[in-house]
Amino acid sequence: ARHGSTPKWSEDLVALVRRATELARPYVTKRGGSLELSGESGAVPVVLSPIEIEQVVVNLVHNAAESRAAGARVRVWTG
């Protein structure tokens, strides 16, 4: 656990999730899976720590890919 707060600023949440998902794509592919990204593409501005949220999304995608034997289909929806 971290102590103290991390810097936060306004960021487009949809763009952030899409970026993080693309960072995780090679991991899913390496495990023999597929990664589908769909949903709204409009901006959703929020004040957050982009680095922390990006790490959460990457971890969720990794966990989804690991939850099955090779060939998992991971779907991320930004709707």
C-alpha cells in the first residue's frame, strides 16, 4: 500500500482505458487469447491519477487473460 496521495488531474477516462487496454494486448496475445475493445468513444473527463487507473485496467485485463487456460477472450467495454 502507498502512503500519501498521488498527483491527480483531468483526463479523458475513455481514452485512458483504451490506452491501458492496448498496453495489455501483447500479454493477452502471448497467452493465446484475444482482446476486444468496444463501446463509446466520446470523452469522459474526470479528475484522477491516470497512472494508478491505467495500472488497474492493465491488471484487470491480465487477470482476465489468466482466469482461463490458453485462448481466453477478454472484452473491455467503455460504454
